[in-house]
Amino acid sequence: MRAHASVLHLDLDAFFAAVEQRDKPSLRGKPVVVGGVGGRGVVATASYEARRFGVRSAMSTREARSRCPHAAFLSGRFHAYRESSRLVMGVLRSVSPLVEPLSLDEAFVDLEHAGLPDLEVPTVTGFAEQLRARVAEATGGLTASVGVGTSKFIAKVASDLDKPDGLVVVPPGTEVELLRPRHVSVIPGVGPATAERLRRTGIHTVADLESVSLEELVRLLGRAHGTGLFALARAEDDRPVVPEREAKSVSVEGTHDTDLTDRRLMEALLTRQAGEVAARLRKHGLSGRTVTIKVRLHDFTTLSRSTTLASPTDRTTTIARLARGLLTDLDTSGGVRLLGVGVSGLADWIQDDLFSELAEEEDEEETPVEVEVTTGRRRPTWAPGMDVEHADLGRGWVWGSGRGVVTVRFETADSPAGPVRSFAEGDPALSAWVPAEAGEDPA
Ligand SMILES: [Mg+2]
């Protein structure tokens, strides 16, 4: 724990839903649910208006629909979320070289390196307010909740105390009294299973946990976990803010407008992506040991599978073979919206022995990569919420579709709430709108 409140945690509020409300003026102030819209889908994010009806992340969309039938159910636009995230991280990196992103919408910032005149509570409070304003300005109005404290743990707890659009600075010396009355699940690493185990021993709050001896906690939860909780119950946390290193991995991914169901097509896409990853590795003189595939299913769940080689590689055939092998373990029968291949565990040299390199060289040419994403039985999917463009009416988004009809609301972030028009599904004037850089996500 530091002497000053110099760790800042920023968390965007209802991020996916907030981006949708920003870009779709008619949805501002209304319940919005982003997630899998199909039968087995789950909620990724609900706007605060939808949360008032009891809609929560990870709830089944079916349950969400029954709790809030009048909400807009949207299938999500990752290109827009990535772009907003990039803007936010850019603002954070402009104030401190030590920024540690946790996800698209969350990061730690080390204020010891932000060039502040001092790190007293009034100074960091004023700084954090300005930072929130800059994030809102850069993103076209997204709000963030911020916590500042003497450790990562306390900063993260604090950012959650006054959500949404809040700021909480925990003065040094008050950490333990902040934690004591709270449920043990406030501690990172205390999930439902640990919480249940503690509950059976009569431990509910952090104060209860603080009264348990180290020996007893180790006996209850094992050495590593027990020791960790013993420290966190006393607000002891010295983890540094670790900035994301450049090029921890090289990856390529693609989002698809239609759910992919053809296994051979998926394998061909992975093979092509493996080739792009390998080319990038070779271009930068890099190689890596771990090959990962990322698969987002039609219901919004995202899976990743990895395998690690004994020595690093930059070979298309090796990466492609491992990627295709990883896919065989996954049930993709319901359809896939996103596929990606990445290589991590990077080294700036290659350790393959000569023999295996020669063997690789030989089959380098044999990989036929012919990818045709449209097949006869597949038709374009007009997913609710997706961006579209009409030849005469301009940009809008899919309000709904079915029975051969697509209904579009014509509005963008900068327009007033727009009119709704319906078209035949095959109307050539209507097309999906995707920004140029979408579908490629260099890690
Ligand atoms: Mg968030």
C-alpha cells in the first residue's frame, strides 16, 4: 500500500450499451440490451435504464426479454467498441506512461508518473475530475466512473462505489474502515465458490475475514489463496501498475455478418489468418511459441483455446495446423460470428532446429487457401443494431428484420433521432456499413 492515493482505476459505464446510445439518438434514455439476440443468447451489457428492470450482464436474453420486453435488443458492434476503447486508452496514456488496460473499458493509471505537483487528496481529486471530462469529450459523451486509492485493490473498489459517472477518492489511512463492512466478494479472487466456502465457516464480511488467523485461512483455502486473502483483508496490496508491453502478441481476427456454420469454411479462414499472422511475424523478425484461436459464437460467448510449442515458430503451416486442431475441440454447430488466430510468447529469434525448418519449408507451398465466404444457402443477416447504408437515405441501423423485410432507422451519433423505413431484404440499395479498419485487430 502506498503513502498516497496515487493509483487510479477508470471504468466506463455500461460501455457497449452507452456506445449504442451515443450512436443511436432514438435510444438515449431508453433501456438498451447488448448481447446475443438469439434463443440461447446472453446479455453482454445492459444500459442503466434496463438495469432498473432487473436486467443484468450474463443473464439469458430470454430472461432479459421477459423482464424488460420494451428494451432495444441489439447484437453488438465490436468495431465501434474497439474504436471508443482506443480513444479512451489514448487519453489515459497522454497523462501517464503507466497505463494498464484490463479490458476494452477498464484500466489502471499510475499517478506517480503523471507529473502532478503533489499527490494529496485535493490534487488527485481535481485531476481525476478533469480526466473524466477529457474521456467524455474524446468519446462523444461516454461517462466513466473513477476510483483513486493507495493500491490497485482500493482504486478498483472505489470506482464501483458511485457508479455511474462517479468519482471516489479513498484517503490514505481509511482503507480498512472502507472494506470492513463489505461482503467478502469485494475482494478480487473471491468468486462464488470461495465466498460459499467462507460463508459455511461464518465469514461474510471483510471484518469477519480479518478476524481469521493466517493458519486457518491457509487450511481453509490453501497456501496461495489463503495468504493472498489474509493480506487483502487488511488492504495490503503492493501490485504495481504494469503498462501493456508493445506487441505481446500478433493476431488477426475477422467478424462475420452471417453466422458461419461450415466447418471447412472456418478451417480455411483460420488457415488464411495463420498466413497473415506468420507474415507479420516474419516481417518484424519475431516468432512465438503459443498459438491461440478466438471464436465468438452466435450467442455472444467468446471462447479461446491455446497450445504451446516447445520452441518458437513463424511458419504458416505450423500455426495453421495448430489453429485448425484447436477448432476441432469446440462446438461451433450453432454458428460463429468471429474467428481469430494469434501467436504470443514472442521471441526475437527462432529456435527451431534446422531439420524441422527444412521439413516446414517443404510443405509451405501445399496449403491451398481459397476462402469464399458467401455460399448458396447463406443469406445476409440483418442483425438488430448493425450499421447500414442506403444509396439514397444514407446511414442508419437495423431496427428489426424478418419475413423478408428489413426495417432501418436513419440516424447517426450526430443527427437527431431519425425516421424508420422498411425495405425488402434483398433491396440492392441497402448494404451493411463497416468502417474501413473493422475486422482487423492487430494486438
Ligand atoms: Mg465498465
